[in-house]
Amino acid sequence: MNMKVWLPRYRRIANLLGLSMEADWKATLRLARLAEGKAVKPSEAAKRISGRTVFIFGAGPSLEADLERLSKVNLLGHGVSVAADGATSALLAFKKVPSLVVSDLDGRVGDLLRAERLGALMVVQGHGDNVERLNRLLPKFRRFLATTQVKPVRGLVYNFGGFTDGDRAAFLAEALKARRIVLAGMDLGETVGRFSKPWLKGEVKASQAKKVKLEIAQELLGWLAGWAKAEILNFTLKGEDIPGVRRISLKGLKRLLKA
């Protein structure tokens, strides 16, 4: 991501949410230290994604329905699965190991560790609010691709763009030259899915701050769709439309992937 393009956009996001870019930078430096000896380069992640269809699973209310629809017609094996944090738990429940997990480590830690043991590559974000989780949890992971939303650290921490786990996964897929990006479980509305946080037992109404974050994700995905080389499609059963991203039905997706 071009920092001259991204940082002004992120500065607006930080101002909107009252985030400290200085705290983000300190977290990035800490993440860089923790990544020493464990850092994965983008080229390694690209081997899993480049030229392929990438399914990005958000943790929205439609997640389980979307997985059910894909499973029934055996489409989960027709692309690379990327889980946004808590969506990892749902994929594992469907006996699908994501190829990559994009996370700031506030999902179910046991499932994140299990996914890595089964072959998933962790893509870990550092920001001002998760330094304690970085310190506590990263020693448990074998290797990871480290990311930030501010200035990167050469050779250790990268910035591909994006803000929430779900839209960051889409920016990552585009940067790593995915052929096609299919969004699932990306409702981006006023309801939070039960896989969004480890303690949730069911869907809940989004807080005002969460609504703003989901609106930002929607805006960023629309921006990405305007210039991405990858085709971006929205398979999410319900939820909000994303500007510039075409909705696709199961029938249409099946026809497209099996053509």
C-alpha cells in the first residue's frame, strides 16, 4: 500500500474513532520485536493466494448460512479460504481449515492456535489497543505475517491497507494478486454475529462504535473495488450492499467457479 495514499485516509479514521496513531506506532514497534525470528514475508503468503479465487469470511450474522450454502454444493474447495479472526471458529466447525487467518487476536485463541497447527498462516495486526494481547499470545504462535495500520517496519511489519479484520483481508488478497475475491459473512449492518467475540452466545445489536467501524469497512471495501485488479463479489446472504461490489447468488457463483 502506498503510504502517501493510505495514511491520510487512516488519519481521518483515527480522528473519527478517537484513536491514537502514536499508540498504533508504538504497538507496531512492539510487534516488530515480537516478529523477530518468526516473521513471514508477503511472498510466502502470496504463494497461497496469487492467481486464485479467495473466499474471505467475515464474522457477521450470515456467516454460518454462507458456509452452509457453500458446503452443500462443495464450493469450499474451489478457492482459498481466508478467515477474519472469529470466523476461524465457524470454519473449523465446518471442518474447513482457513489458509490464512487475519486477526488482531481477539477471537477464540484456542481456535486460532488450532488453525495454525492445522496449517493456517496467521496474519497478525498490531494497533494501540491490543499490545497486551500481542505480548501474551504471539509467543504461542510459530510464525506469522505482521501487519499495521500505520507506517510499516521494513522486513518485519507490513501495511496492505484496510482497518477491520474483514476488509484488511480483502486488501491483503488484492496486494497478493488474487484473481477473484468473494466476500461471505460480511453483513456490515447493525447486528453483530455470534462469532465476532469469544463471549457472545448469539447475535447482538451493534454498539454505536461498532456501527461506525462497520461503516468504515463498507467504505473501504467500496474504495478497494474501484481500483482493485481482482474481481470482487459479495456472496453474503443478507446485510448491507457494498458500493461497486456486485452481489452474487449461489447459482451464479457455482457457475462462475466451475466454468
